[in-house]
Amino acid sequence: MSGFISAVVSILFHGTAYAMILYIVSVGLSVTMGLMGFVNLAHGAFAMAGGYVTVTLMNRYGVPFALALLFAAALVALVSVVLERGLYRHLYGAGELEQVLFTIGLVFMSVALVREIWGPIPQPIKLPEALSGQVDLGFRSFPTYRAVLIGVSLVLIVALWLGIERTAFGAKLRAAVDNRRMAESIGIDTSRLFTLTFALGSGLAAFGGGLGADILAIYPGYAFEYLVYFLMVVSIGGLGSIRGPFVAALLLGIGDTACKYLVPELGAFFVYAAMIGLLLWRPQGLFGRA
């Protein structure tokens, strides 16, 4: 395999693995913002919490990776229900400034909490032996962890799509996103729907935070550093969309990986420039409603 083709394959593979994590974390934010109209800048804190719970269960207590991921997602989803019922719903009718200040405050609190419990240094994840080697695809070998990450993410994405497109819950959710008042008028309990959707989005974020802990390092600044990327996925893909954030995550993940590989001195400059140009062309995002 020539050097150029090898570089392209490497960028596509690693960029796709990165994109899968961005999508799993961000899709819940897209749906909740599209449904509730709530500017939840604390979404990254749920992903950070999932990462911390996952690495703690694995490193300190020897819990298997898969079980730790599921437990972390369930725990964070449960905590998010308490937060949604006790805090978030009181600001549903508030202005965007109040919502931003409230959720940024939650991020500062979460950062202080994890710094107090786990300290300021990144938390390494001890991957099981089965995920630590290389998988040979015939023409080239790839890291097993990233290959499994892509596979698990694709299965989860298909399951999420089927859940949204082929179930009664998904039908109610799509109706509420399209027209909340009309959905309420035909008997859909949007309050309960909000809570379930919020829990689903938070659980997915936690799952993504744990699953991608070897790519997006788990440390106290996680919720701030990666928030920009999560918001970029949502804004480029379009609010309330399942397909949009997937396309946006692929564009961002592969584009960011390519820029950092080919022109590392400029970092993500071209990615941000492309995002600005795209949003000037389509402010509602690629798949958002005009």
C-alpha cells in the first residue's frame, strides 16, 4: 500500500472512530434542544460523568468494560431524571440567557465536584486485553479498540434510528418536535416525554463518554473542552434530527483528523472556517427545518 493511500485509509478509519463518539454524545443534545427548545450547555457534563464512572468501575473494582458502560449510562440517566424534574423544568419557559447561565453553572459545579473526588489529572482507562491489540483486515491492521468502537457505535445508531422511526415512543417524539402544541392537543403527555427524552440523551452521552474514554481523555475540563465540538455537530446537523448529527459528526470527525494529520500547525482552523461558511449558507444546519 502506497504512503498516500495508507494515510487516507488511516485518516478515514481514525476519523470515523472519532466521529462515532461525537455522534453518540451529541445526538441526545440535538433531540432535546429540538424538542424542548432548551439550551443545555451542561450536556457534556453527562458524558464526563459517564466516563468517570466507567473508568472508576474498571480501574478500581475490576468491572468488565461492557458492564461498566451499561451501569454508567443507566446511573447517569437516572440522575438526569432527578435533575430534569427538580431543576431543568423550572426554566423551560425562561429566556436563552437564563438557560445558558444555569447550565454553565452546572458545568462549573460538575468540574469542581470531579476535581475534588478524582483530582485534576486525566483518568487513564485500562482496556481489556481483547481490545488492546490489532485486528488484521487483510490489507492492513487497525487498533482493535477503535474497530470495536466503530462496530458498537453503528449497532447503537441503528437501534436508535429504529427506536425513533419504528416505535410509538418515536412517533410521539417526532410529533412533539414538529409541533409541540398539536402533540399536546391530541393527548401526548409532553411532560413525561421530555423526561424520558432527556434521560435517553443523557444516558447516550454517558455511554459515549465511557466508550470513547481512550480517545477523548476523561479529566475535569472535559465538559468545557469538548462542548464546542458537541455544539458544532448539533448546529451543522440541525436541531431535532437523527440523521443530521450523524452526517455532521462524520464531516467533523474526519475533517478534524485530516487537518491535524496533514497540517498540525494549524490545528482545527480549517474545520472552524468550514463550519462558519456552512452555517452562513444554511443557518438551520444541513437537515434542520428552514
